[in-house]
Amino acid sequence: MTKQPEETRQQLLEAAFWEIYRRGFQAASIDQILRGTGLTKGALYHHFPNKQALGYAVVDESLRAWLQKHWLSPMEGAEDPLLGIEAAIEGALAEMTDEMLALGCPINNLAQEMSQVDEGFRRRLELLLRMWRGAIAAGLEEGQKQGQVRPMIDPQATAAFLVAAIEGILGAAKNASSRDAARTMIDVLLDFIDGLRPERDPDAVRRSA
């Protein structure tokens, strides 16, 4: 059965996402991307004129969907914004396979590799990071309106710190190749987030055991 063009395109994007995640963009191999798909180079170049265009699409679509699933959706509509942020952090760790733990954050990996090499990558990756910071800042601002977050904190600066801390934790866990190390650092970060409340609520259930 002939695949529909959009199905083919999505298959190529998924294969490219994992190849880039595992090897980095510059080392990523078109032949390796195609190997598991059963598709030809002609099919790939029909959808993406060159490797750069494929990489941009991975950032614009695959990484954006990854960010939405793992970090933005868990925060959306949370009655308690701090619990929403904490749920996103806990969920990301719980869903992280051993391979993903060893590989680290795909956004940060590409930013470290490509931001000083290719302006198109830098702009696209910064947009994703702005979305991430913006979602957290919006939650903190809403929490301030509801009296759930200390009024004196700067939501934008705090959001930037939280994203940087999460990226740092994922990077340190990648280097240590240790889930226990990630767990220890995340617990410290969750304590910091709890400290953003006007008063500590000892009965608040912030995360599963």
C-alpha cells in the first residue's frame, strides 16, 4: 500500500528526530535516518530539499511537539500553578527511559551544538525556550493573582531560572548517567518551587512517592 505524503513526512521526521537526538545534527546520517523507514532518498528530498531543512523541521515540529507533551501540557489549566510545574517535572522524569536519561534534553543538546553554528537553528531553539519560559511565567503570574505564589517574586526571572535549572539537572544526570542523581537534584528544585508559596502548606501533595 502506498503511503500518504503526510504519513511519509511524519515517518521521516520521527526517524530524523531520533537520529539527531542520538548523534547530534552534524553527525546525523541521512542513510541511517532512512534505514529503518523503508523509504528512499528521493522520498526524503521530496519533502525536505536538504539536510538543513530537515533539521529545521525537526525543531519546528518534532521538538515543539516534545516540549508540548512533556513540559507545557502538564501545566495547562492547573488549578494550582506550582503543582502544575511540579507535575511536569515529575512526569518528565517518570517518562524518561534509560536511553533518554543518557542522551539528555534534545532541545539543550541542539542548542549547545548548533546555536553558534547556524542562525536558523538558534532562532528556532530560542523560540522553544521562550515558549517554555513563557508558560511557566504565565502560571506564576496566575498563581500570584490567586494568592498561591509570593507576590514579590519576578515571574519572568523565576521562569528563566527554573528552565535553566531543569536543563542543568538533565545535563548533570546525562553526564553522571544516573537516575538517582537526577532524583536528588529534582527534589531540591521541587523544594525551591514549594518555597515560592506565600506560606508552606504541609498538607499539599506535590508529587507521588
